[in-house]
Amino acid sequence: MPRRFFRKFAFKRHEYGEKWFLAPFRHLMHDHRLWAVRRKNVVPAVALGAFFAFMPFPGHPLWAAFAALALRVNIPIAALTTFISNPLTMGPMYFFAYRFGAWLLGAEQKPFDMEMSFDWVTQTFVTIWQPMLLGCLLLGSAAALVSYVTLDLIWRSSLGQYKSRKRRQRQDRET
């Protein structure tokens, strides 16, 4: 089931190989590990995307794609998984990351009103960056671990069910 699900959204590397903006990366289009929809490529890519979704800097998909390239896992899945962090979830994610980091560091918890503006970055973020970054790193690591284990278990279970169904069908044909 997971493989069929991810295959629906898979990028066709032969279609993207001819795009002009991908010319510098054309040699990477032939590495099947970067595009394959297999458990060994997708599960770590989802975990990588979940980790980068928690990071408090812009360009999550780009950073996840570079990390996926370095680790030789599915690039599109890693980039798309970073959209766990979106305008609806970003505020609560960073709020809890800040609170968790401040609790771990024993720092005084300041009011946390997040807004997407340069003023917020220059006035508020510079005072709370240490606990927020610690919380983001730890919660991102926890999200990566949970997503890795969960998807791996789902994938293995689905594969086991598929194989047992095929085995039963084969036995039914033989009898």
C-alpha cells in the first residue's frame, strides 16, 4: 500500500531530465536511489523532511533536497514532507519548540507572539533564538524518529499482508 500510494505522486525522472533549469543536475537524474519508491529510499526521506520541517529558517524544501542528495534518499519525498510546517502549523510548532527549549535550559520564558516580519526577527527572535533552536532541533529529531519508525512499520506490515495474500492465491491455484 505505501509503495502504491507514493508511486502516484512520484516524479518521472525522464520528464524532468530535459528541463533547462535542471541542466546542472542532469547527471544526478540517473541515480535511481534519488527517485525510487522503495522502503529504503522513502522512509528515510520522510524522516529527513520531518526533521527539516521543524527548523526555524526559510527554504525547508531546498535544505531537505540537498540533505536527501547527500544521503542518497528520495529527493521529492524529502522536499514534500517539509510541508508539515506550513502557515497553519508553524506557529504552534515554534511555540512548543521555544517552550520546550526554555524549559530544558531553565531560561525565563518570555511572551511568544510569532509573526512573519523582519521586525519580529530583529527584535524578538534575537532574544529567544537559543531556547527556540534547541527545542526545534530536539522536536525535529523526535519527529524524524517517530515518522521513520511509524512509516517503516506500516510499510513492513503492508508488505507482509501483500506477500501472504499472494501466497494464499498461489496455494489456491495449485489445489
